[in-house]
Amino acid sequence: MNGLGQDIAFHMVVLLWLARVVIWTLLCTLLAFLGIGVMDALTPRIHQRKRVGEDPVAVGLFVAGFLILIGMVIHGVVTGPVVIGAGVLRSIIDPGRLGLVTVSFFISLLLGVLLLAIIDKLTPKIPFNNVEHSSIATGIYVFGYLVFFGLIIHAALVMPL
């Protein structure tokens, strides 16, 4: 007995939990890569993919940012709310939560881009596009938005709605 009034073997609970973590991590990683595409499209003068690959430090920053993103996603999946008693499929992948994560991600992404554009205009002596002149600066820039994506996905995953 698991305390919920149902007799479920422990190994089945673990398998369901693993399926949930894997599926959500893959979905959120796909969402983050869509976000990377959006950032690439919104900053056409900064050639992130080309510049990051030019320096091992920039590549390391990219990998570090990606690992932080995935760590935040996995933490969000593991600690986020789970639908209990609604069936196996809904317990693993709740369509309402998926919609909430997706909408929240894109609204946060647009808000972040808008605020970045405003700050860029308010600080004319700090030319944001200068990151293009250094592969390490580009790596730091990409690291920053990977962590940004991790934070906004994590927040949507653990939101108590």
C-alpha cells in the first residue's frame, strides 16, 4: 500500500518517475533549443554558433550553460507538482502543465528580449553588439541566455498552478 489507497509496486512508481523525468527533460530541452533559435534570429549581427566554436573557452561556457539549463530543468521536473489519480499518462505528462510551461517560456523570452532592447537603448555607451568581436564574449553571452532559459523553464515547472 502506498498511502494513496492504491496498491502499486515500488518499481512501478520508480519507472513512472523515470519516464516523467526523461520525457519532460527532452521536451524542455527542445523548448530551449527553440529559444536559442529565437535569440539567434533576434540578434542577426551576433553570429553565436560560429563565434562560440572558435575558442575552447567559449565552447566550455556554452557546455557549462547547457548543463546548468538541464540541471534546472531536471530539478524543476523532480520538484514540480504531479497530477495524482488522473491516470498514468496524465501523471507523466500533464497537458495543462505543458501548455503552462510553453506559454510561460515564450512570454518570459519575449519579456527578456524586450527588456534587453530597452537596456541597450538606455545605455548607448555600452555597445551590446561588441560581443561579436570576441568569441569568449559571445560564449559568455550564450551562457547567460542558456541560464536564463533554465531559470524560466524551472519556474514554469514548479509553478503551483
